Amino acid sequence: MNHVPRSIRRFARRFTDAGHELYIVGGAVRDGLLGRTVTDYDFATSATPDEVQRLFRRTIPTGVQHGTVTVLFEGSQFEVTTYRVDGTYADHRHPDAVHFTRSLDEDLARRDLTINAIAMDPASGRIHDPHGGREDLRRRLVRTVGDPDTRFGEDALRMLRAVRFATALEFDVDPALRAAVARHHAEITTVAAERVLQEFEKMMAASRPSTGWRLLRDTHLLEDLIPELLEGDRPPAGAAAVDGLFDHLVASCDCAPRDHATLRWAALFHDLAKPRCSGHDDRGRHFHGHDERSAEMATAILTRLRASRERIEGVRHLVRHHMFGVHGDSTDAAIRRFVSRVGTTAAADLLVLRRADICGKTGAPPTDPGLLRLEERVTAACREGHALTVRDLAVNGRDLMTELRISPGPIVGILLDELLETVLDNPEQNTRDQLLTIARRFADSRLDTQTADDGGS
């Protein structure tokens, strides 16, 4: 395991000098044994919360009812939890009661996975591993502490955690664990949507989230959480099967950047509505409108999962526009209109999404020179500084009302939109004098038409 910082050794000495045990537990031990950098440490102790608070001047009672105290020590915050034994789990999520114990083994026995049930003495570096977690790390295996049916019956979230760890660590799943998840999958509905989303978001940051999505499918968890992803093979009434859709969606998700969660969600959902939009004409099968319908479905799913408004809107926007029609040989005006319609940030993201979509079909990043040309031209359009929104015009609504002597109302917005269309066609028109001349001509024509229409009514 990586070197334990001296500040943590001094922290541990406070406990041992007072006659208490203190061990590093959880992810810090697991990651250290895997040779990964450790920056976050959690601790388990034989000391009660009251005893911990008496040892240090500055503490925060983070969750004393469950034995957790946050200690502020030498500029760091350390979370310390008293050894405990959990009672029964009537709701498949939270223990009905928590009992403190002086036994480290009893504390480790209540944990979910063997790779998370390893403790280390910070002073000596000695590893305490009563459940074979180190061997499972060596075998690259996710396995529960004890009987998996018992573990998942206690806390249904553990099923998702097992999937997430297997995906993030690229480990295999113990066959007994997999079978137990399939037996208990319906209990996942007792878990709060926010906690489900947290596990999904962590899974999406893995190198290959498709591993997790397939495991969720194979253990039936997906049908309880996002059944829409299964509609390619199990179409609802009025829809049609789309062979290979699930594989394409999860492969596209893998191909999207792992540090851009919104893009990964958009890749996962971009063709979601194809079964519901399937049709035939003289040219063969089509999926007209699936972009808009997929955006609606993505919005509904992420809303159900209690995602942030920013995440929902970001995914919805990318999915809605992923069928954009510009290409490497489009006119400059068409490129500018595309960027204007979707926004500069989304324009770049949509090109990445297009790459992920192609990669999800072919299994490799695209090498199409036309796509590269389009990317170059979109980047140039975003950097040229030409007007792409009404806010970029050389005039604003107040200018139009003053110079044209018109009152506030819909006509002002109509004029600004018309001016933007003009400037998107020809950026050199974006001068105050030129735009006012065009606006005056258009307003005279529009107002004259409206007056004639009013007079003839």
C-alpha cells in the first residue's frame, strides 16, 4: 500500500495513546493495495463517538447516531466511525438499529463487499483481512462479505454498488453474487432515486460503462430502473423491435469522453425512441422524429432519477439535435446557422456525439475526412467572431424602437430574428447603419401588410 502520511500516523497515535484502536478502512485500503493514489481516508475505531469528541478540540457530529464523527486535525478533515453491528433492515435500505462494538471483526463483517472489508493499522501498516479481500483483489473479483442473499436483503443499494465496482475496477463478478442480484432485483425500487443516480454517475465515469449496463440488463436491474433501454428487444405496444439497439447505445456510451457525463448520457439515449418511431415507406424502414422523441424520453428518465436541471437540459439538447444535417461541404451560412441554432458549446459537443455514434456502430473511432472537415469549419465559425445570436447584432431592441419609432411588442423580436438571418447569410451586413436600413425596410413592409390586413377585416 502507498505510504501513509505522517499526519495520519500522528492522528492515529491520539487514539492508541488513549487505549483505543484506529484502522484505515474502505476505499483507501482497497485503492492502496491496487497501487492507486490515495487522497481520501476513512477510519474505524473502537472509541465511541463521545470518546472521539473528547480526544480532539475540533469535531463535527456528522452522524453520531450511526457512530460517525468528523475530526478537524492539522488542516485536514478525517471521518471516524465507531465499530458497529447493524440491526435488521426492514426497509431493505437502512438498519433499524445500530449497536456499537469494540470488535473490528464484527464491524468488517457488516460491510458489503470483501474488497471493501479490509483494514490497515496506520502505525504498522499491518493488514487485517478476515474475508479474503486481498485475494479477491488479486483475482479481480467482486464478491460479497458472507451470503449475498443476506447482504442484498439487508440493503438493496448494495446490488448497484457491486455492479458499479465491477465496472469501475474492471473486475469479474462472483457467480453467486450475480445470481443473488437476479433474485433480489425488484427490491432496488426501495432505493431513493438520488442514490441510484449517484451509482449510475460513478459507473458512467468508468473506462467502459457498457460493462455495467450489460450487467444491469443480465441481472434484471435495468428493467426496474431504465426499462426504456430494453425496448429494442422488448418493444412496448405500438412499437417495433430494433435489433442491436441496446448494444449500439452502450457502445456509443463507451465511445463518448469519460470525463463528460452529459455526453455519455446523451450517447446512451440518442436513439432510444427508434422502436417507438419505426415505420416503412417505399425507401424502406425509417425512424422519422426519433431525435425529438428520444429527447423527450431522456428527459423523462433523468427527471425520474432526480438528475439536476443542468444535466437534464444538457442531455435533452444534445439528443434533440444529434441528427443535424450539416456536413463538411455545407455552405458557410449553413454552418453558421447550425452553430446559431444549437449554441457554440453544444455544436462542439454534437460533433463529439456524432463521433461516438459512428464508433458505436463500427467499433472504432471514425476516420471520415468529411467529418474532420466539418469539425474544422465549426471550430472556425465559433472563433471568427461573427454574429451567431441576436445578442451579437450591432443593434438591439431598444435601437429598433427608437430609430423606427415602433412600440414594444412582437414586431421587435420578429425584426431581430430577420436581421440575424440576414447576418448569418452575410456577416458583413452586421453594422448599425446597414441593419437599421434593413429593419426599416422590413418594418415598413410588415406594418403596411398588417395595416392592409386590418383594414380589410
